[in-house]
Amino acid sequence: MTTPSPQEVTRLLVAWSEGDEQALTALMPLVYEELRRLASRHLDRERASHTLQPTALVHEAYLRLVGQKETQWRNRAHFFAIAGRMMRRILVDYARARIFAKRGGGAHLAPFDEAMVVSDERAADVVALDEALSELARFDERMGRIVELRFFCGLSIEETAESLGVSPGTVMRDWTLAKAWLRREIGEGRRSVG
């Protein structure tokens, strides 16, 4: 399958925003492989023995994406930014549930996919990174969005700039500052942001 043009993806996203369900049907095959690469990128940061497959993460994110009835999709970068954020939330929610259960949090919590197993240490790292990123976003919202788009969504400098409506130079400066801030916040030994 050839790579779809960004304009074709954007056209289908806009049609979907306007209520055209056929546009969603046409869109998913065009973006599936890129969503799978995005899921793989997220899972590459997990421990080596992690059993969740990118397909399961894509499917969970898909279920959440199709529930986005009120979203006015602007373009391809906007779509993948939202998809990446959903994948991040899925993994963070699972890590929090894992920590909660470890601390005797009450009833048995079933994860969204029984194959998803996260070590206690890895779950704490995921939560620490999420909390640090949330703090960064409170301090400087644009820097928080840049980290999210670059690190979690895998967007390029140019795609991030387009998504945020700023120059690539601004993205590069904020990206450098945000990485330094996060390293200091969560400690060099616990998580590498890069």
C-alpha cells in the first residue's frame, strides 16, 4: 500500500468531523500502519518482556478515537497527536491501576488487555514521567505539548511546529529546555527523555 498524502488524510478527517461515517471507514486503512508504528514507539519504551502487542494498543486507541464525536480534526498532525496522547493515557492508566492494586487497592482490577503486564518498577516510572510532564505543562503549556508531540507521538520538529502554530526554531528551543527540565525533575537514573 502506498503512503497516503497528508492532504487526503486531512480531507477524510474533516469529512469525519462533519459526520461522514464513510470517511472514517476510508481513513482507518490509510492510517493504520502509522498508528501501529506509533504504538510500537510507545511500547519500545516499556520493559523488554512486556507482552502487549502494538495491535492491542492500536485497537484500544481506535475505540477511544471513534468516540471523539466532538473533535474537529484539523489535519494529519492533529490526528496523530490525539492518537499518541490516547496511547499514553492508556499506558499511564494501566500503570496507575497496577500500582493501586499492588498497594491493596481493593477489588481486582482487570486491565484492558490481559496480556499487558508491567513490572512494578516500570509502572512507577511511567507514572513519574506522566506526573513530571503534567507539572511541566502547568509551568509552560507549550513545552508540555512539545514533549507530548515529539516524545510520545513521534512527530517531527516541522510537524510539531505546524500542529502548534509556531516556528520550527521555537520547537527546537522549547524541546531542549523541556528535556533538561524533565531530566532534573525525574532524575537522570530513572528515565531518559531523548
